[in-house]
Amino acid sequence: METQRTQRGRRTQRSRLVRALFLCVASLVSFVSFEPLVSFFPPAGVLAAGGGTIRGRVELRRVAPPVERRPTVSELGAPAARDVSDRLRSVVYLESAPRGAFEQSRPGRAVLNQREERFVPHVLAITAGTIVDFPNSDRIYHNVFSLSKAARFDLGRYAAGHSESRRFDQPGIVRVFCDIHSHMNAFVLVFSHPFFAVTDDEGRYRIENVPAGTYSVIAWNEGVSSEPRPATISDGGAAELDFTLR
Amino acid sequence: MKPGTTKRKWEAIACALAVCGSVPARAQTLPSEPIVFADGRVTFGGDVSASIGPDDTGFFNYTDYQHSALRLLRIDFTGSLKAGDHLAVLGEVRSENVGSPRPYALFLRIRPWTARQFDLQVGRVPPTFGAFARRTYAADNPLIGYPLAYQYLTSLRPDSLPGSADELLRMRGRGWLSSFSLANPTPDHGLPVASAFSWDTGVQMHVTSDFIEATASVTAGTISDPLVTDDNSGKQIAGRVAVRPIVGLILGASAARGPFLTETASQSAMGEGRNGDFTQTAWGGDLEYSRGYYLVRFETIVSDWTVPAVRAPLIDGPLRALATSVEGRYKIAPGLYAAARLDHLGFSEIVGTARRDTWDAPVTRLEIGGGYSIQRNLIFKVSYQHNTREGGRVRTLNLPAAQLVFWF
């Protein structure tokens, strides 16, 4: 009897310790990660089964203006015009990863080019573990760096025809800049699951092979996120979900 | 006004900036990018830098009698207004140590052919000569101090003249407050070799290609004394050619010549009609190379000032200054870098009654430091300067300094 009570006491102590440890780790994770894009726990009611599709459109009431050059009065030449098309692209993603999502993701390689003093594409969405190549396609030096909590790196300055790479392991939003050209910037959205899509220029998106279940879906554009919206997916079915941002 | 009387005010602003900087990125309210409106036609940017350091008792870092580059709150607002593809108006307003804002630059940029990299700029235009003076933003300077050529005040003045070589020798190492017997006898600060703190007024042409960049200008002042209104009835002609033989390497050569004495000073020494004879002639060479995580810059300027020979012992020949600086920056980690600059400013010799000596006291400066980006547009810098001067009251001075830079 005495032994049982001691064992139960130890178990309670251990579970308290585990809970405390979990809380510490959880708060540490939420502190360290910069605007984490997905929760690490599956939502209630998720069934790991065949895939469905979430599709729709993200409407932008106002397109974010491109980042202009700083009006450097000491620059001797007039700056070239900026291209705004990339600002139309949004990212739609599941807030919570379906069970088994982590095993499904197969990180690969992606390219974020530097061309005409712009990062192309302006928005890149990848799964954690993906290696991103940053080729310099201009005839001038470029640099790629980020001070985001999800990825703090600096690839140095390198010339045309050269490329540097970086592996993105931590989910989050990574803002990428060039330290030579302050108007150059891009977003890399790193997800811990593969259930996300970048919209086309008209705002249309399609997330495929989503396991049946109920999810919260979020749309994001240039740092602005929508409120999470519920979507229920049946096996082989499709859910329509439109968003309006800004 | 004694230096440092506005200290409290700008220290308070520096503290406020530091507090803003510590706010997490998510709650950031300060702008991080230029402000654009009127459908992209109007763009505003800003640059605030607050530097703090001990009292510079040797006046090694003074830019005039009141302002030290190491104890300076500088607030800059720049703006551009585009009027179509051919015209733009650019301006910069600057305030130092919460003083009245002064227009630093205001000019019209004309691009006659949109397909060609050719610009014409009219007004208070960017410097043609050299490389450093066009790095206007505090973030462009990896350290806190300025290169001696662009900041250190020699004893020479545009409005006051030494009557003899002895008089000039007496002012060695006292450029922050020099006085001579001819023309304006009121003590005032002397001239740097080239000014990084004000811009000249005139017309500038600029043409560029991938390999070469050429700039030429006709302005009212000189590189050491840029002017808004001409006080010497003469114009400075300046030119610069820069080539980029390989990516990452820039080699530049500059030259400038123009009358530097005010008409009043010239007349009081030599009478009417001799103003054009008293010129500042300067040649410069610069190099910048960057690759990977490092950046190296070298710049040298030779400047000759021709001054009137009035009384014996005569100032024989032009007064020459030779400034050379080497600067390096290395990125240690993302957002963290180390930097150093070695600087020397030397002067030619003149012969006085009792001695032969350099007309001003040569200065050498070693500055080491580094910077850390708290966020992309908020940089904290620290530096340590070792200054030596072969003359003057204070011959050696070590100065630590810290600076916070915010820009958008």
C-alpha cells in the first residue's frame, strides 16, 4: 500500500515535471519563433485519410506598394522603375498541420533569383528543410541576408553568375534583403507541412491532397494575415474558401 | 556657445531611440521603408544617428567649433518628387544637435533621354570629387568618426589670411578656432581638405555605363568650402571618373580647381582683381573592393591652396595637404561586423623666422570598432579612436564612442 502511494506520488511529480517542462519548451518555442506559421499539434477531428482540395481566391482591396529606393540624394543617376506584379501574390496555408504531415513533406530545392535589383519571386513558400538557391543574375554585386528569428544568415557579397544556398529548417516568416540595395526584399515562408499554396496574379489558389478533416485556413499577403477560417474537407472532395485582405 | 551645451537634449533623444529599438519587430511602429505617396511620385526617407563619446579636448573630431562628429545627433530627411520620366526634384534637410534644419541638398535632376544613362543636375548638388562625401547616410559609414580628409579642420580659412609664414605657423593644430590678421580677424573654424558636411551649388553632369562612370561639375565653392552663394566671383570645375574593371572593384580618380578665398579676403591682401589667383586645386584617387564578407576602401587626396604672399617671411608656394585613409569592414556574423580605419593627414613645410615646419600639425588616427544590427534599419555601433597630432595643445587623445543609427 505504502509502495503504491509512493509510486503514485512519484508519477504525479513526474507528470507535473513533464507538464512544467512542456510549458517551458512551448513558451520558449513561441518566444523564439517569429510568427510561427503552423501549430505543431493536429486539430481536433483530423482524420488521416485520402486527399481533398481547398481552393478559392484571395482578393486584395489594396495592393501593397513596392519598396522604393531610399531617395539617396547623393546618387548620381536616376533610379529605374519598379515592378509591382509580385505584390499581388498571397500565400494560403493550413494553420494546423494534419496528422502525419511531417512524414509526408519531402523538402527539396527552390530558387530565389536576384534580377534587375529585385528578388524573383518576391514571395517564396517552402517546407522546412528546403535548400534555397540565391543566384545573382545581375551584372552587379548582390548580397542576401536576413535578421529574422526563423533564419538569421548572411551570404556575403557575390558577383553575377554565382549562387549561394541556404537551408531553411525552422518554420516561420523570413524576410530577405540585400545590404547593397535597400529596396530589394523578399519573403520566404517556411512551413512544417506541405499544405500551402502561393496564389497566381489573380489571387487564385489550390491546396491539394489535404487529408479529410476540419482545418483553419489563413491567407497572407505582404505581412498581413487574415483571421483563420474553418474548412471541412471530405475524402476526394473540395472546399471553396475566398479571402479578402487589407 | 560652448560645445556640448545641447548634450542633455540629444542624449534624451538617443535614449528614446534605444527604447524604440528594443521593441520587438512585431510591435514595431517606426517606418522601416521609405514613405511613398502620390502614386509613387513622392518618396521620403529618413536617417537619424545619435553618437555619444567623451569630450574631445583636442578637437580632433570637430566639424566646426560647436559640433563633434562623436557627440552628434543628426536628423536627416530626404525626399524626391518625380515629375515624369525626365524630371525629379531631390532634397535633403538636416538638423544637427537639435539645431535649426538646414537644406543640405536641393536640386533638379534632368534626364534628357530615358534610354541613356545621362543626367544633368542643377542646384545644391552631390559632391563630384572623391568617394566618401557621397556616402551621406550614417549606415554607410562602418565607423563613427569621419575620414580626416573630410572632417579634420585645418587652420586655413577662406575669409581670413595669415600675413606671414610665422602667423600661419602659430596656428598649427588650432583649426577648430583659428584667426589671422588679414581680412576677418574674428576667430572661427578653418577648412577641411574636403567637406562632407555641406554641398556645393551649381551644375553637374553625370554619365554612366556598366564599366565607366564620369561626372563633371561647375560650382560656386570649392571642395573644402562648398557654397550656396558665390563669394569669390569664380567657379570651381571638378571631375571624376570611376571604372569597374571587375565586379566588386571600383577605381576612381578626381580633380577639382576653383578660387577659395572670399573677395574681401583677397582684396584686403592683394587689392582688386587678384581673386582668381588664390585657388584650391585637388587631386584624388579612391578604390573600393568588396567580396564575400569583407569590404576594403582606400582614398587619398592631395590639395594645394594658393595663398597671397604678403609679408616676410613669405608663404612660398602653395600650401599642400595630403590625406590618406584605408578602411576595412568584415562581417563576422549576420548583423555583426568589425571595422577599422587608418588615417593620416600631412602638410607641406614652410619657412618661418625661427623654424621650418609643416604649415599645420600632421594628424594620424586609428579607429577600430564594429556594429550590430538590432533590426535591419537599426544599427548600434561602437568605436575606439587613437588620435595623435604633431603639434597643438593636446597631442594624443583616445576616444571611445557609441552610436545608434535608425533609417527608413
